[in-house]
Amino acid sequence: MESQETAPGVVCFDLDGTLVDPLLGVRNCLLKTCDAFGLDLPDEATIRSWIGFGMRESLATLPGLEDPARLEDALDFYWDRYREDGVFEHELYPGVFHLLHRLKRQGHRIYIVSAKPSLFARRIAYQFDLNLIFDDIFGSTLKGRWQPKTEVLGGLVKQGTVRPGGVFIGDRGVDMVAARDHGLEAIGVGWGYGTREELLAAGAEHLFDTVPELDAWLRIRFPQPERFDAFSRSE
């Protein structure tokens, strides 16, 4: 039986604002959607505040999309643009690739839990050669209502995919709430779209401003030796 120091852990990551910066893709797809539907493009601060939440709920706040049918048309148009262009307009934060590879070589179970539709979360992971790193990638649906992270994570805990005792790493308060609701250590990152105040108010137990700082802490939190090839555990 493996000791606590050598047993693999569970590490969950948010995607947007934690592993990748989606701002360029989101902004460009919103610009095309607003042009097509005669809407005013939200200002930069508003767009940034939407990242990490549901796009339907965000679009519904725009004047001109009060009609449910028109809102659905705009949402469909946005996701079509996102499928064609937006997924390719993301940037992987420096240092993330090597951090994830090291965790994989230690044998941990690594998951993405995203507010983004899982179809696009998987495509983004694939384009950055991260698809074999993650044991699974979970997100929302294109048409369903936005699920708070705590609901998504609760379902994963209930089915036994995620177990209490691991960590959840994210840039928004909803990530911290989800972690604490389900027995995971709530780790906030300061390079994304949530403020330090938001993260701390939601219960972040640790807060890191840079990827190297997070990596250094994870080396202490998970001291297991590296014993696998990063791609040998793909499923």
C-alpha cells in the first residue's frame, strides 16, 4: 500500500484564465456577433468579467437580445465563429506546459473542469498538445444552462471521478467555492481574470501570482517522484 507521500493525487484545473488566456478569441467572436446582430460591443472590462461564466447568460445582458429566440440565434452564431476561429486565438500561459508534464510524470490524476463547452475545451487542449496530459476534460454543453462549477464538481465527486483531498486550481471565485464545497484544497492564481479580493473572499487557501510560484508550491504539496513518461498514461 502506498504511503500518503507516494500515492498519486488529484489535481483539477480551470481552463480559461488558469491554463490559457482566451481573451483574444472571446473578444473577436463577440465583435463578429455584435456586428451581425446590430449590437454594441461590450467594453473591455465587461468582456473580461464574462470569462469563466456562461456565454448565454452573458449575452443575455446585452440590449437587443431580450427576445429568447434572438438570444439563441446570437449564441449559435457566436459558437459557430468560435468553432471556426476562436479556439485558435488562445495563448497558453508560459510555464504551464512544463508544470503539467511534471505532474503527469508523477502519476497524478489530472482534470480540466471548465465553464467552456467541453467540445471546445478538448479542442483547445489538443491544439496545445495537452490532450494526453489530462485524464479527462469536463465542461458545459452548448445549449444547456450554465452550471456553476460547484455543480459540475459535485457530479464528478458523486460518480467517483474526483475524490476529496486533492486540489482545485483556478482564477475565479466560483472555482474556490467549488473546491471548498467538495473537500478540495482551493488554490487561486492571480494571472487570470478574477481579482485577489474575489479569490480570497471565496475561500482561496493559497494564492499565487505567477506560474513558477504555483509550480514551486506543487512540488512541495506533491513530493512524489517522477516515474512515468508524460504520454504513457493516456487513455
